[in-house]
Amino acid sequence: MRSVREVNCSLALGTDEATTAIATPPDGIIRVVLYMVFVSGLYIPIVIGLYLRHRRNPAIRYRNPIEMAVTAIWIFLYCCARCAGALFVDSIPCATRYLSFGVPLQMALLGYFLAELRVVVTFKLTELMVAHSNRKRVNETNMMLMRTFLHHGWTSAPRVFMHAVANLPLFVVLYAPDYNPCDLSVCPTRVVDNVTFILYGEFGAMVVVTLILAVLVRTVVENFGLRLAFQRSGRVFLLAYTIYVPILVVHYDNDTLAKWHVDVLVNVALGHAFIGIHIVHPLWESYLAKSLPVRAHVAGTVGILDAYLQTNDGFRDFSTFAKSEFMYECVVAWKHLADFRLMTPTHLSAADIYAMHIAPRAPLSLANSVPSDVLKRYDMVFQANHKYAVNDSSVGEYDNKFYDPLLKHVRDRLIQETLPRFQRHPMGAGWAQFVTQYAMIHALDKLLVGESKAQTTHTNASTQSKKKKRSLESVKTAGRLVPIASERDSVDAPDRTNSDPST
């Protein structure tokens, strides 16, 4: 920002500055280099688009992709503005030139901080949900505050207000002084100093805060390289800040630094480093994950998963893995809904399940896992019951199929997003063995039921042939045919889904 030379210039009437800073546009090889730097950044919108397109991939999904992509867009605009401001410094008004890169920088710094904070809060909220489900004492007020923070996206009113407040000092500094009316591109030295102080001061504060957040991430579950990415970017920014800024401040009037626009080159390089760490690398990881061999889903995935989660070891391993996937509340909800479907002796009531997973202040809310229209239907039912003083806890009010639509969405989420990675994770080592045992048991059931049906048919036919005076009746089996696990088997299938094959 200090690629300037100080010369005397006539000032507007009433100004109290005796000197202004006039920046000269680059020429020769320096101009070519700046053009090359500008063109080299045109890949950024492409990778951001690909990043958003694959945002549901596990390698990207847990990085807060929307806010991270918005931050990357601001960084791209910042890099473009830095190059354009250096190339056309003599034709862009001073205030416009500094705002063109000052505002994107402010938006990127605050956006990156909030995106990283959102990841940390999500981890912490997951820990609190685990503690709550284990009947440990937790501060529900903190859980509610965390949910409120996560509820406000980058377009919410509080976020817009924060960005407006962060950018206000820059506007005040740039529009407070009087400029030379004969050349608006001339920046008063005081303006340059103040803008430099504001931008680099905020950059330094961001470096410190993000390093603290990176340490907080390190204390919780590591997931998809999130901790490494935040730590790596924090170290890069800290190194650049501790080396580059002192040199810039001490040698601000160095002709070589000003001639080669070192500040522009370093700032653009930092922008590319951010894009590489938080956009390109996760995108590459998502493509690598697609190329890995994925164990094919066996027939009856839903029925097998239901049976697996009914076992103590299965539920323990799957729920532990789900913590790092931000899916823990779905696993706990599955258990409560499955128990309610089977009407086990320890099942929660319909009202308790509502309070635990659906209510506005639910400690293990499914708001981020289940479509809002599904939850809204249940919320309307319980709100209406409350309005008309209907006893929600009455057993007769809801049959065991009341939560079937919700159970279906929870199951689908677990199968589509968590189970594929669980199968490849070391914690899912017992899954393959369980699937094999489950398939063998159902194959045996099919054989035994088939023999039983054949024997029953033969017995009925013999009996009917002896009854000369009665008409021939249709053949009926004495028992119910146990189906082989199909893709839509669920916990309400015959008792097989509720058994442990290892016993």
C-alpha cells in the first residue's frame, strides 16, 4: 500500500497538509509482471464454482463451504483490486482505489474468522450433545447460544451489521480529509498512514484470533483435515505478518520496494495461499475420495443398519464415529425413534422425543439434518395439543408408527452420508463381519421358512383330500413368512432385525 513517492503538490484551499503522496504507475517489466499476476488469479472463480458444486462431499461439507466460498470470492476481488490499483494508480481516485481493496479485505478477514469460529462452535456443540445424551450435566443456555450463532448465516442481519461496523472506520478515514481537486488520484500522506494502520492492524488481530481458534480445534475431534488446514493458514499468515509488515513499516520509503510493488505481490501471494489451503486442497481431496474403492452396499442396507445399531458394540462404534461427522444427534435420534417404533420397555414417550429432537430449544435438534417441513408438521401437532390442553404424554394419543416419516429421513441421512465412510474407517471394522453374519442368518431363515411352507402345503392338501363332503379350500401357511432383508427393511420387520447375530 506504500508504492508511492512524496512530492510537493498544490492543495485544496483549507487543507492542513503540506505534502501529498503521488503514486506513479509501473512500466516495463514491472507492468508485465503485474499483468501476469492478475491473469494468474483468473482460476479462482473456477475452483470456487467447483468447490460449491461438490460442497456435499464429506471432504468439503464440514468446512462451512458456503461461508468459506464467500470469503474466497472476497479474496479474489481483493487480489484483482490490488493489481488494478497498482496498474492504473494515476487514473483511479484515491478514495475509490483504497476502498476497492480495503472493503474486500475487511469482508474476507471477518468472514474467515466467522467461518472458522462456526466450525469450532459446531465441534463444541457436538461435544455438549454427547454429554447431554450421556445424562451428564451441561449448560443448556450455552447450547442454545451456540445454536443461535449457527442459525445466523452470512446474509443474516447480525452478520451484515458486523461487516458494516468493521468497514465504517475505513470510510471515515478516506472521506474525512480534503483532496487536491486538480488530481483526485493524489492521496494525502495522512490518509495513507491511517489506512495502512487500519488494514494491517485488523490483519494482525485476525492472525492472532484465528491461531487461538486453531488451538481450540486441536482440542476436539480432528475431521477431514480441518485442524491442519486452519493451523497451516494461521502459520502462513503469521509468518507473512511478522516478516513482511516490519519491513514495510521500517522501509516504507524504500525506492526498490515501491518500484517493484512488493506489497502488492506479497498480498496477492497470501490470497493465493488461502485459496490453495481452503479451496483447492479440499476440492482435490474430494476427487481423491471419489476415486477410492467404495464397498458396495449390500441388499437390505436399512434393515442391516437397524440390526447393527441395536447391538451395544454397533451403536457404540457408529455413534463415536458420527461425532466427527457432525451426525451424532441423528444416531441418538435413530435410537429413540427405533425404540418408540418397537415400543421397547425403555422407549421415550412421543412428547419426550419431541422435546429432545424437534422442539425449538431441543438439546439434540434435528433442524440441520431433517427437512424443515417434516419437523414443522410434528411441531404443529404438539403446539396444537398444547393450545387445546391435550395431554401429549398419553400413550393412546400416538401409535408406534407416529414417527415413521421422521425415522425414514434420519435413516436415509445416516445411510447416504455416514455409513459409506464408516465402512472404510477403522472403527467400522466390525461392520463387514456383521453384514456377513446377517446375510447368513437370513439365508438360513429363507431355507427354513421355505421348507416349513412346503410341509404345511403338503399337510393341508392331504387333509383336504380326505374330506369328501367339503369344498376345496385355499392353502394357507400356519406362520408368517420372514422376508429377506430388502432395501427398505426397517426396525418393524420381524424379530430378526432386533437380534444380535453374534449370539
